[in-house]
Amino acid sequence: MAALWITHVSVTHEDEYAKYAKLAGPAIAKHGGAFIARGARHVQLEGKDRPRNVVIRFDSVEAAVACYESPEYQEALAFAKDSSERELVVVEITE
């Protein structure tokens, strides 16, 4: 079943985070990820508000996790870790 990779982000260092974004997009695409929403308008109804929210569709939970664990994405993630506060969850779509 397909899955959604959902990330909520507060960027703390724009220049470093830009390096993450430059590398993450191609890594995600290489693993079959398709962006559904990226930094679009949102309404926070509960929990901590993060100004940047990203939703990516993958063919499966396993594909999303494989992308996250891939060397390409881990290289990108190294830039995000010190330049943002984030939560990331992968959720299977029940269709």
C-alpha cells in the first residue's frame, strides 16, 4: 500500500537548510517519492506549529524508509539536522 512521508519543519539556519533541500529532492525522486505539498498554506489546529510542512507520496512504507535510510538522503539530512527542528512520520495510506 502507498504511504505518505509527512514532515513538519522550523528552519533555524536558511543557508544550511538550502543545502539540504538541494540534495533531498533528487534523493527522494530517485526512490520514487512524489511531492504532494511543500511549504504550502496550512492551518495548525493542534500541537506545535511548524511553518514548513511537506507531504511526499511513496509506493509503500518500505520505499519511504529505504529512501530515508539511503546514502543520498542521509547526506542531505546531515545539513538539516543542525539547521532545523523537524518531525517526520511515514503513514500507510488505507484506501
